[in-house]
Amino acid sequence: MRRNEHVLATVTSNIVLTTMMVITISLMIPYAQALNLLLSNRGEVLNLLNHPLQLQLATGDLSLGSFRRLVDDRKAILEGMKRAVTVEEEGEIKKLMEEELNFHETASLRWLRIVEEAGKTIDVDGVECYNCGESHLNIDCPDDMGVSQSAQALSSIIQANGLIGATAVLRCYSFSCERLLDVACAENDANDNTQSNDIYHGWLDTHAKRWSKLADICEEKVDVSTTASASSSYSICLSMLYNWIDNEAATTGIRADLQSDPLLLNLMNRLEVLEPGYAAQRDKHSSFIADITGKASSQILKDKAADKVNAATAYLASKKEEKYRGRKGSSLFGSKGEESKKATMMKEPPLSWVI
């Protein structure tokens, strides 16, 4: 009897253990699948992580006008995420999205107040904004702000791709902000807080924490059973996220000058330690960021003009050389006309011979 009880207890214990393992594995599968999607898009994530606009958020160098646009765009992106949640997925996720939108209303006012008090508006002598008359650039006018087209496009793409699209944006941007906050704080600690300004760290911290938690919950619910479709949706939304950041950088005219800004170089080197793989291609920053000074484009035009002059000079020199060789050949062997005449005379006998 006791033996039977022992066997029954052992069997019951094994069943319970097996059930717990199955449950654990079933809970881990969504995270593993979501991690695979993140890793498969690692190149794009590194581009976002090292983007100059993101770096300027970490160093505190971003202008107020640019940050205002980011804040306005953020709300539109959140609304797209909320609409991406289907009826079957409603419940906790929909509630969290609504909470995030409500949080945005209060947090955005706090973020903007901090940046305004820090004096991050770009005032230019002799410039008068056509909208409000102040001495800032037109693109920085607070009375003329609106959601950017790239943010509207991102919001629509998220909505079209459903929860997988929201997951891609939440996970990748939270990851980027978390890493940037880590290296910015480490750089400040290493230099006694004399390097970067932390006025935008509230933005980075919010996305590193709140969007990371949202991403965790979305990854539990998201359906990645159709791997090819999920991977495509994930990549598309991540590309549109990068496009949003990059278009804002182009609007503001942000460019990364690693030679004259050692702080940016130090941050990127620290990022390379955390997430290696970008340093080999970091020079491509100059190819997709607007240069509002015009120096880069002017130099390109000068180089092209110099190349044309050099090519023309070389062509004239070669023609002169050919002409000289032609004259020299004529003095020694006669002209081509004379050579042809002599050849004809050699082939045809003189008239006197025929007679």
C-alpha cells in the first residue's frame, strides 16, 4: 500500500514538473521569437542607436524646435499604436496605450519646460520669424508646429501592421534610449559631470523604461507564428522609425562632426563597447545628414570643376603631342599623301613602259 502511494506521489510530482516546464517554455517562446526578430534587424538598430539626433539627445545639444517636433510626433505615433490593437487583443494592451497617451500630455509639458529654461532656442541676429516675429528660425517657431509627414507615415504603417509593428517600434526605440542613457551617464561620471547636458535625459529615461515595459507585454501577445510575415512587418516598421528620426535630423540640419566634437566620438566609442559593429561604417553619417552650411556640397562642386580642368589640360597636352609626332614623322618619311602616291607609282608601271 505504501509502495503504491510512493509511486503515485512520484508520478504526480513528475506530471506537475512536466506541466510547469511546458508552461514555462510556452511563456518563453514569444520572448525568444521576438528576440530573434530584434537580432535579425540588428544593423538597423545600430544605425538608430548611433544616429546623430539620438546622440544629441544624450549630450543635450538638440535645439528646442527639433525637440518640440519630436514631442508632437510622439503623440501621433502613440495614437497609431493604439489603433493597431485589434478587437481580439483589446484589454490590458489597449488600456496601457491609453495610459501612455495620458502620461504624454503631462510629461511633454515637463520636458518642454526644462528645455525652454535651459535656453535651447536657436536665436539668429538679423532673422525675424515670419509667423511670430521673434529672432529664431522659422522651423523653430512654436506657433507653427505640427506633426511631421514622416511621423504620420510611421503611425499609419504601425496601424497597418498591427501589434507586431507597435512591438518593433517600442522595443527598438526603448533599446536605443536605454543604451544612450547608459553611455551618457558613464561619460558624465568619468568627467565629473562636465561633459554632456542631461536636459533630454527625461525623454531617454521615459522611453528606456516605459516603452520597454510596453514592449514586454506586446511581445507576450503578438503572433509571430507566420515568421516571414512577422519579420517583414517588423523590418518595415523599424525602417519607418529610422526614417522619422532621420527626417527630423535633415529638417534641423544636424550633422555629426566627429573630428571637432570629441564628446560625440567618446559616446560612439562607448556605444561600440556595448553594441559592437557600427564603428566600421560610422563615416556614412555625412551621406544622409543635411549640411546647412553648404561647405560639403561646395567642396564637391570645386572638386568636380578641378577634375574637368585637369582632364581638359591632359587632353590638350595629348593632342599637342600627337601633332608633334605627326610633324616629326612627315620630315623623316614623308606625308601620308606622298607615301600613298609612291605606293601607287610602284604598283602601276609608267606610261612609257606600256607604249
